[in-house]
Amino acid sequence: MEQHSRTDAYTDRYAARAAGMVPSEIRALFAMAARPEVVSLAGGMPNVSALPLDAVGRMVGELVAGKGADVLQYGSAQGDERLREHICDVMSLEGVQASADDVVVTVGAQQALDLITKIFVDPGDVVLAEAPSYVGALGTFASYQADVVHVPLDEAGLIPGALRETLSRLRREGRPVKFLYTVPTFQNPAGVTLTTARRAQILEICAEYDVLVVEDNPYGLLGFDGEPMRALRADDADRVIYLGSFSKTIASGLRVGWVLAPHAVRAKLVLAAESAILCPSNFSQLAVREYLATQPWREQIKDFRELYRTRRDTMLESLEQLMPDGCTWTRPAGGFFVWVTLPEGLDAKAMAPRAIAERVAYVPGTGFYADGTGHSHMRLSYCFPEPHRIREGVRRLAAVVEDEIRLRDTFGGAVTDGGTGVQAPGPDVV
């Protein structure tokens, strides 16, 4: 007890679930990465400066001046009805046909994840997630004491054969699966996209094993080539729970996301939302509603796509020109992230403090695995820095990796994690 008092006097009072509430490796990096001399390739912050801020500012001012009594009042736990109708229009771009009655507005997609886990997961229940997987989802699953079982992915997304094998093994072990969590389009952190053929296979396998799918799709409209991919939810309305967000396509500070769920699940989500926050921000909701009703949001998404495409190209060109032999990386067709695999024997987590000392930040791969593997991987984000800063950040990072290779070769030691990372690099992986 004396030891507890030096660190946390309340340790013996916490609920058991609090043991799973630990800081993410991304959050731990923010303070250091925010220093102006550090080039941060770590956080996935959208580039909101690309918005027409004057026009948005006028829109918000007119909204408050004209409808302030409504805008600044409590709203519905399910969310503003007209906003939910606009959300259905947004999802239709990915082939989703939905009723506004089955949409629940949330405080970003992160709250949607929390609500879904709350209503489905008891301690010890199995949740499937890609390997690697979004760190925010892993934190939520840990806080509800889920048993996360990873399924590997490759350059074409989640591997259907591995999913089937995992489900078969869990069935033999008598361990039912509550749901599969997936980011199928421009995945965070790997940047890969589930192919059209595999989407059909994944849905078929989940139907065979009676497994729900939680489709997290914050980047789906931010592809660099062609039309948006067809969402999983578009082809299975009963099995797929769809999460969306305006954080990447409008502004993250508004904290407006949503969940589209089968009608019975929607009712539970509304009750869970009421108990958690009573209602989401009416101000933010109506600001987003007004934006979608009055601003050229489709054209703005095109502007975002071109901005991120330029930064993606700079990142890939810089990696190709500057990174030492033995490094490989994914080639995202949209979204925010590149997933780098280091040469054998290098440990991205151990290397991170040395990278900060050289004024560059990234996220070690260990944060994206529930079991702490992933030491040979790192996530690089290209969405926020200016192109010249991206190139300089890669230059600094390459120098750190070269130093690590020399140390490895000098001392003959190797640090391995046993993780699989992104499997079987194909033609879309450098």
C-alpha cells in the first residue's frame, strides 16, 4: 500500500476494467512531437487549413445569430434528424442506402466504437481485429476487457484465408466471436485497402460463422484515384455496423461522427449514448448540417484529396530516394498513412527516442498490436506537414535508421518481435 501511495493512491479502489486504460503510444509522443524543431510524421491530424475558413466562419456566425436559441440548446441523443439525412447522402457515395432513422450521431467515430463495444462485449469476449489495427480501437477494446485476436493483412487488405482459419480455430476452442473490427479502406495504420474481391469473401465468411462486422471508414472518400470504394455495409445491411466521421472530410475539432446500425442495435446505441453524454454537441451537429446544406462540400473533398495526394507522393518519393536498403513500405491509394518495415534486427520502439533526439517523430508499430508485437514496423503520417517538411523528416529518419543498422552490424545483435506485420509484399509494396 505504501508503494501505491507514491504512484496512485487509488489503485486498490479502481474497477478491474481500469487496468486496461493505459496511454496510447501516439498520445505519449504528442508533447515531444509538437516542438517546432521536430518534424512530426506521427499524428494523423487532418489539414483543416485547406478549408475555406473565412466562408466557414461566416456560416457559423450567421447560424448562431439566426438560430442561436436552437444551436446552443440540448439536442437529441440520436442526433439532429436533418443532419442524419445529410449523412445518408454522404454514405450513398459509397453505395450505402440507409434510413436516417438508423443513424446515431456520435462524438466522433471514437465514441461510436465505445458505444458498440459497451453494448456487445463482456469481459473476456473475443473481438477480431486486423494485424496491425487502429490504436484507438485497441484502447477501447482493452478498456472493456475484450480478448483481441488479430488476423493478418497484406497489401490487398485482410486475408480471407487467415480469417477463416482463425474463426475455425476459435470455434473448436469454444470461444464465440462478438465481432470483426476492420478499417477496409486506406487502413490505419497500414494504408492498404481491401480489394473488391476480398470484400465479398470477408462478408461470405462472416455470414458462414455468424459474425458481425464493424466497418470503420473515416478515410473512404479520400482516395486518390477513381470513385470511392463500395462499403461493406452496402452489401450486407444486417451484418455490418458502419462507422463514419467528418473529422477527415470537414474538421476534426467539430467531433462529429456517426454509426449506422440495424434498427434493433440502433435503439441500444441511443440508450447507451444517453447514459454516456445525454446528447452530442448540438452546436457541432448543426454547424456540420449547415456546412453540408450550404457549402460545396463535394468540391472541398476533392481539394483535400489533391492536397493529400501531393503529400503522399512526396513521402513515397522521399522514402525511395533516402531510406537505406532493407526498408520496405506500403503504397497507399488514399488516406493518411504509410507503413514501414525496418531491416531485420531493428526495433522501432527502441529507436523512437533517438529519432526524437534527431528531431523527427513517428509512431512505433507496437502501438497497433494488442499483444505489443510490431517492433520492426513504424507508421508514418503525411497528411499534416508541408511537402518540404515531409522530405526533411524522411531525411532525418533515414539517418537514424542508417545509424541503427551500423550498430546492429557492429554488435551483431538482433531485436525481433515475432510479429508478422503486413504479410507477403506484392507489386503494390516497395
